[in-house]
Amino acid sequence: MLFNSYIFIFLFFPLCLLGYYGLIHRKKKRAAQFFLLAMSFWFYGYFQLNYLLIMLFSIVVNYCFHRLLSKKPSGKLLFCAVAVNLGVLFYFKYYDFFVENINAFTGSSFALRHVLLPLGISFFTFQQIGFVVDTYRGEVKDCDMLSYALFVAFFPQLIAGPIVTQSEMLPQFSGMGEKKFDWEKFARGYSLFVMGLFKKVILADTLGAGVDYGYTNIALLGRWDALVVIIAYSLQLYFDFSGYCDMARGIGRMLGLEIPVNFNSPYQAVNIVDFWKRWHITLNRFFTSYVYIPLGGNRRGKGRMYLNFLLVFFLSGVWHGAGWNFIVWGMLHGVLYVLTRWYLERKSPGRGQSKAVGRRDEESRGTKRLTYSPGRMIMTLVSRLVLFLYVSIAWVYFRAADIAQANAMLLVALRGKAQKLSLELAECFQLDELWYVLKVCRLDGFFFSRYLLMFFMLAAGFGLAVFGKNAACLADRMKGKLFSAMALGAVFVWCVLSFSRVSVFLYFNF
């Protein structure tokens, strides 16, 4: 089931709200937990029943490991628990990739299984690995089976994150019903949900139509066409994934629960270190807590620290997909990350990074220093644009089917014909609603009208991503304002009327 679907908007979620708050109102906290768990199983099983059976098996097995580790922490048992989780993930996600490479390098002919990848398996597997590790460390208090199952299966963040921790969610599940219904929190949640829906349905899906055309017809593209496609995908991926996370956080707030932030205006970062403090924050946190620090972090010298960073980005690439193109993407980020950390440490040992990042974090929260000089503003703008260009080039390997297709797209962008922008590509970016506006203004008959809408979508997306306030800041500012409520209502109706052309969330593939 998709957040951006009629069944979710008009059936599933209204039933969820009515049932949940009805039970909370009657002081039946346990029943409310069961109800949320049952709704989560419905949400996940709606895609395919086999997915639900796999997730249930994973929940039961990991809860058994939790109980055993609670009674007697054992390194061997922890290793076994992590190995089982990674083994299941390997079978469903990486088996065919591994066998293909074995066949290619050895000339063997092992059969591929073509196993269907269960939705969200990368997310709930990492979430459960973190849980059993926390249990081994003694950080998990008493947790019954119901609370654990709800921790794993809670439907807003089940399919594509954020990757939550037990310390964030279990206390909230335990405290269900202890607070009165909060209209202000509900309104902020609704605002977040609508803004996330707008990101996905209006921005990401419109940009995605052009991206799909471009990657399907690389041979027909000129240099400028390829550049448009590359930029459009950078914006599409951001609005798609951050839109999902905004909707997940909004749903959580409407249910009285707080889901952690996963994006903090990443395209407003000024360097790659800053970027990874803002992009997919919970995945970065997972790798830091359960890979980087256990490997020694920065405690074993600079050389070992940089090697740990490279390993983390390698694993991040592998986590995102079973393909060499994802590894290339991860290492492009990893190499620049290491070089940037080295430069920041050399420029201001132990302080350069924190000062730069702290300043940008202030900007992302809407606070601006009065002493912000014109020269610094220009440097910030240049830094953002250069970083956006580099990240966009790396995203080509993320989006392409393989390395060869990614290289072909980049080659066209660098050495392709400097021909007129393709009209077929421009038409992919059209929104019927905006085309109607052009008709009313009698601009639809001009040759540039299709290009006008394409540039409008790209400029609007770029402006929002690189200069605009993030959804969380806007949602907090909209509370109690009549105009804001009317605007959100209009946007919500616009999105719902556009459901017929929506696509699946990109991160469902990972």
C-alpha cells in the first residue's frame, strides 16, 4: 500500500485514526498497540502476502535472539544473530549478483534464483541488527513481543525508513494513551504529510517522467538533454525520498508519535561532510554506531580513521543495491569525504568541520547571522553549486542500470552534440494543470511553451532544494493560521487528483 493512493487516504488511514484514538480514549493502551500492529501487517501484506510471512519470520527469530542475549550476553550469540540477519538479506538481495560475478570470473554456470526482493527488507533488517546489538550492550530495557513487533512493523517507517532505534520508539509505544490528544501536534503532522505528498506526487513524479525518458533513450540525447536529465534525477530522488520521510513523520505525529528526522536540506550543504550530516541521517547514524565506532573510529590514528570512512561508504553502496554501479557511487562519495575531512583537519585541527557544519545547521533552521558578509554568501553559493554538481554526477551511477549505462550518460553530457533541447524530453515534464494555465494565458501556441514548463519544473525544484526552507520548518510555522490551512487543503486536493499518474517510491527498490 502506498501513502499516495486512494485506499490509504480514504480507507486505511481514517480507519487507523478512528480505531487507534477510540481505544486510547477508552484507556485501552494494550489494545491500541495490537490495533496498530494489525494495521501495520495489513499495510505491509497488501503488497504481497509472502512479504508479510518473511517479515514475521524475521521478527520472531530476532526476538528470540533478544531474549537469549538479555539473559546471557554472548559475543558468539551476537555474531550468530547478525550473521542470520545478513544471511537472509544476502539471499534475497545479493545472491544473484554474487553468482553472476562468480560465473563471470570463473566461467562456471551456477543457476540464478531470481528471488523477488521483499519490500523494505534492507530497512527492517538493519533496524533489527541495531536492536540485538543494543541488547548485547545492555541498552535495551524489558521489551515484550508486542512492543518489539510494533517497533519493527510500525507502518509509517516500515518500507523505506527512517531507520529508527529502540531508544527512540519503545518508550513512545510504552507511553501510548498517557497524553491527551494534541490538536497542535496533529496539525503539524498533517502539514508535514501534505508537504511530503506534494514533493512526491507533483515534483518527484513529474521530474521522474523526464528522467525515465532520458535513461531509456540515451542514444537520442544531446549534451543539454543529458544535463537536464542528470539534474532532474538529483531533484527527483531528493523529493521522492524526503517526501516519503516527511509523510512518515507526519503520519507518526498524527498518531501522537515522533519519528526521527531523516533529511535536513542536504542540497544546502557546503561540502560532502556537511551533506552526509543532512542526507539519510538515520542510515549514516547506523553505520557510525554499528560499523565505524566498533572498527575503532578515530581512536587508532588518522590513517585508520580514513580507511574506516572508506569502508563505511563501500558498505553504504552495497546496502543500496546489488550492482557495481552502487559501489562506484559509494566510493565517489567516500573518496571526496576522506579528502574533505583531511582538508578540514589540516585547515583547523579538530574545529574546522564543527564550525562549518554548525553554521550551516543554523541556516537550515532559519537563523541567519547578522555578520554574514557578501563574500561569505558568494562562497556559500559557489560551494553549494559545486557540491550539487558533484553529487549529481555520482547519482548517475545510482540511477543507471549498470556502469556502462552510467558512463554512456556522462559521455553524452560531456561530449554529446550541442543540439537543441529535445521536444520529446521537454514534453515529459509537463503537468496538465500548468499547461491549462498556459492555455488560459494564451501562451500554449508558442514554440517555447513546452520548454517553458520544463524549465519551470527544474527551476522550482532546484530553488526549493537548494534555497528553500525544509518541510519540518514550514510545518512548525503553519500552525493555527487560516491561510496556511486553506493552502494545505488546496495542495492536498491537487495531489489527490493527480494520483492516477503516480509511480512507486524510488527507495522501495533498496
